[in-house]
Amino acid sequence: MPSANSTPETPWPVREVNNQVKNWIERLGHLWVEGQLAQINVKPSWKLSYLTLRDVEQEASVQLTCPTELIRNRPTPLKDGDRVVVYGKPAFYAGRGTFSLWVTDIRPVGIGELLARIEDLRRRLAAEGLFDASRKKRLPFLPTRVGLITGRGSAAERDVLSVARDRWPEVSFRVINTAVQGAGAVPEIIAALHQLDEDPEVDVIIIARGGGSVEDLLPFSEEGLQRAVAAARTPVVSAIGHEPDTPVLDNVADLRAATPTDAAKRVVPDVAEERLLIRQLRDRGAAALRGWVRREEEALKSIRSRPVLADPMTPILRRREEIERALALIRRDVSHLLRTEISTVDSLRAQVAALGPSATLARGYSVVQVLPRDGSPPEVVTTIAQSPPGSQLRIRVADGSITAAAMGTQSAD
């Protein structure tokens, strides 16, 4: 028995390494394992048959060893790509240093169970927001290069390329052929998706397959592929071409096409339609421009036909006539006002003259003033008390004044 810790001086022999590994592995006991069958190697004369069980999403596989009788007695034969659950015990063959599962039961995964798993995945991804329209990327109007992931020599590849080139002969493709069913499909598709997503000239990626059974389409509902599509920076189009049971890829992709042909139509514009649209737009633009020019010409003619443009002096002459009429009215009104005011002044003057002292004197009246001896201003005599006898008087008449002396006074009584 070798030492527990090997050293350069006490190394383990190969047989001991294999025996130790065998002991460790066999401690696992019996296991149920799920995967996809590949490389089924069965011959009626063999007692044992050998199969490969692959992981459905990653490049991982394990060899299966089972009695040939187990396979021969099955009601339906096994084939590559079948989803199965196997019951077996890990075994390590020390002589060859190989690992395998010694299988005693193989059960197919039912369609109902597979569909239930797909719907559960669909609900989980929807809850994470991977189906939201807000995260969908818009497809370019005319892609520089289209990436295509599909099976080699498939009808889907021929349909996409032929339809796209019929619509736009100059369209460029980068095609990566992968498995589109079976255990190796998902890893190959994901690797191709990463290559195209990193290509700066690829503007859109189409993942295409021409339909198939539910089992054939299982790779397009695997979680690993959905995550890779959701993480891609380049818009991805799902073109699986299977209407009754849509794979989860249809929900995660940025655009779902009903068929590969439909994908080509959605990704590549029709050059004939675009040229027709350009002609229509040019015709509409030319018609709109001609209509605008025609309306502007008519408006210009209408403006030129107006009297103000036919004879520019007309408005000036009209305004001058209006000014002359206004001046005549003003002169008439001013003259009338002056005559009225002059007449009023003459009337007032006559009234003042008739009531004034001069007129009274002219009618024979006179004004008598007493001249005080103290040199104060003369006073008009209105009472006999103002001019006692001997007072010096001034008598004013119409044509002058008379100086007199009071000889005496006499009361009016």
C-alpha cells in the first residue's frame, strides 16, 4: 500500500492512481442523469452496448454502458437526439483508466414533460423582463452584412439567401453552419452567435431552421441560448418556421419571423419597392413644387393687377385731394368762426359804447367833480354835501371840461 501523500521519492504507480479514483467514483452510488443521446453503438451480437449522453446546453458528455438486451427490449428504438433519463452507477475501469455510467434503466422524457419545462422557462424569462418590448433592438433599414446561423445545405439557408438576393442583389451574408438539432446544436449555435455578434460589419443576425417536430426544436428553447441572444448587442431574428409550438427563442429574439423566407423579407428591403417609392416621392415632390410655383405666380399676378401697382401715384393723388378738401373745410370753418366772433365783438362794442360815459356825455349829460384843496384826486359829486359854496369844481362835458366854483347849494326837496 503506497503512502497517503505521494512524493518524488515515493510516487504512486498508475494502477494505484486508477484504483483510488475507482474507489472515489464508486462511492457516488446510483444516479439519475438527464441528457441527449448521441453515438449509439449497438450490435445484436454484443452483450454490452455503448452510448454517449450529452448535456443539452454545454459541451459535456459521458459514456454509457448498458446490456444490449436493455436496448433490444425497448418498445421504440433509441435514436440520436432523444432526450432521456438514465439510471446507472458511475464506473471507472482501472485497467484502461476510463469512466462511464453502467446503466440499468433508460426512460424517454415525455413530450408533455418537455413542453411543461419549456413553459416554465418561458414564465421565468418573462418575469426577468427578457420578453419586454422595451429591450427589443430595431433592425437596420439596409444592413451592411447579414449574419445567418442555420444547418449546412438546409432549405432554410437556400430560402434566406435566394429571397434576400432577389430583393436586394448587393446584400452581403456571413453564413455559419451549425447543427440545428441534437445534443451539439445549442453549443454550436451559441458559439456562432458570439462570432457574428463580435463582427463589426454584421448588423443583424438570423437564426433559421425550417420547422420540425417538438423534439427537433428543443435546442431553440434551451435556457443557455436564450441568455446568449438576450446578451447579444446585434439584433437577432428568430426564423424557426414552426407555427403550432413556438420555441422560447421567438419570445427572446428582437424580431420573430414566421419562416426563413419571411425573415429574409423582414431583414432585407425590396429594391424594386424602394425604387418605386423613391419615384413616387419624387413625383409627389415635383407636383407639390409645381403647385406651389403656380400659386405664387397667381398671387403675384393678382398683386400686379391692383391699381396701386398699376399707377403708384394714384394713392398719393388721392391723399392730396383728401388733404385739399380737408384744408378747404378748415378754411371755411375758420372764416365762419372769425366772422361770427367779429360780429360778436362789434355787438359787444356797440353795447359798451352805448352804455359808456362818452355816449352819455354826448347826449348832454356832464360829470361834476370837486377838486379838494389838499391836493387829493378829484371826486365825482354825487351829493350837495360834497360841494359847499366856494368849492372848486370841474365839469366834464362831451368835448372837454369846465372849471367853476360852487355859488350855493339847494336840496332836491
